Amino acid sequence: MLVRIYKSGYIIHAASLVIIAIIIWLPTLLSPEAVLVVDNPAPLYKLFLSVLGINYLVNLFISLLLVVISGIILNQIIINNEFSGKITMLGMFFFILLNTSIVSYVIMNPFLWVSFFLILMINELFKLSKSEKSIPLVFNASFYLGIASLFYYPSFLLIIVVLVSLMIFRISSWREYLIVLIGTSLPLFFTFILYFYNDSQDLFISSFISAFYFDFNISSISVMDLIIAVLLLGLIIPSVLNLVGSMMDNSIIVRQKLAVIIWLLVISFAIIFLFEKHVNNGLMLSVPATIILTKFSMGVRRLKWLDIYISLIFVLILINHYLVLFDA
């Protein structure tokens, strides 16, 4: 039902997704137990909190707004890059679904910002397939990634995705590869200068290095969160395998873009697995997973069972969020 509905992309569908997002955010707004907790925030997230403070209502509203805006932008990117039809809201639907799948996702956290800048990065990388002026696009993509890394340091390793993207789009000039290093490092360099000016450069260096310590512990989550996560993986993994198996059915440009997205999914998962565990860092998978699920769903002819499966996940997500009110 839900996939069939959001395969169309009229104003009423976009409005209904905003309403759904508000409904999912509502229990967190009403729950007295819900608090904003962030340990050792990276510089830009620390700046964000220092500017806006830790006012719960303000941060909750911004987190909702950020997910909605990110979903709209990503949905348009999906349409523009031929992962779906010209009129659809399926990308926005999947993005909201993934970004609300765990209760703690809806609270303001740095990974919402990481996802936002990854969307901007992907948009620039996709333009490489048709542009003759690659240097500005490569710089923009790299710079967005550099900003994302100031919200969560390990996301800097997604520089691998940018470098691999240049190979995928057959860009062989050494200038573009150098631009990747410069663009990604500039935000970090400017931040270091600011810390140096305040005589706290050692703090910046130590916090950056410590963020890359290996941590193979498993984050503690509720049983319902775990069930939803397993069901989502049961949807995402077959979708990836299906797209890989049918890669040759797409045009060369679409195949190249799908390859970039799969690399983004794999490297993001590796970052989550290797480094310090936060329940919310699963949000790093939301951008590539949204594109993969949208592309896969658009290619399914008989939607009945897929629709039932996704509807089940959606209902469980709603129940999971409203259980917070009964635990309060």
C-alpha cells in the first residue's frame, strides 16, 4: 500500500509525508524521559549546541525540519539521476522511514547533519557523469565531506568514496585527485587554526585521533529497535544483491552512479563497525539505503509482498515510538 501510494509524487503525497514525520516526532515531544545526550561532540556539532543551546523543543524542531528538507532534496536527486520515474515521492518516504526507524534517531544528533552533507556530496559527484568541468564539482563534493567530518570525525574516511567515484567516472587527471585531498582537508585545517588561535590545538588533535580508535563493542538497543533493524536489513541486503545482479540492465551512467552508492553503503557500514559505537550512527546508512531501496522498488512489478513487508515495518516503527509514552 505505502509503496504504491508514494510511487506517485503529487503535492498531497509530500504533505502527507510531512504529517507522518510530525506524528512520529510527537511522542518524543511529549515524553518527559527523552533528553538530548551527546558525548564528546565534534567541533561543528559543539558549535551548533553552543549557539542554540540545549533547548529540547528547539533541537527537536530542527531535527524534524532537517529530516524533511534532506528527504525532499534526496528525493529530487533520485529523480534527476534516473533512479526512479519523474513523478514520485518514494525517495522521501524511504528516507523518513529510515531516519525514524530507531526512537533515538528523532532526537537532534550529529548524524542528521552528516547525512545532510552526504546528500550534498552525492549530488555533486553525480554531476561528474555529464560535466566537462570536473574540478569545481570535485572540490564541492570534497568540501561537503570535510564539513560532515566536523560533525563526526570518522566520516572523513568517506574520502575513499570520492576517490573511487573519480575512477568510476573515468577521471584520470591528477588534479582532481589532489583537489579531493585539499577540499576535504580545508574545513579541518580551518578548524585547527581556530583551535590553535585559542591555544587548544592539542585538544583538537587528540579528539580527532581518539575518534579513530577501533571499537568492536555492540551498542545496546531495545528489543523493538533490534527487530526493526533486522527487518530493515532483511530489506536492504536483498535490494543491494538484486541491484548488483541486474546492474547490466541499466545505462552506463546509471550503472556508474549505482556503483558509487554501493561504495558509499559499504564504507559507511565499515565506519559504523570499526569505530566508536553510537546508536545513531546507523543514520549514515540512510542516504545510500534510500537510493537503493527506491531503485529496487521501482523495478518490482508485483508490489504486493514488498508493500506488506514495508507496511509492517512502518507500523512497528509507529508502535515503537508511541511505546515511549507508556514507559514515561
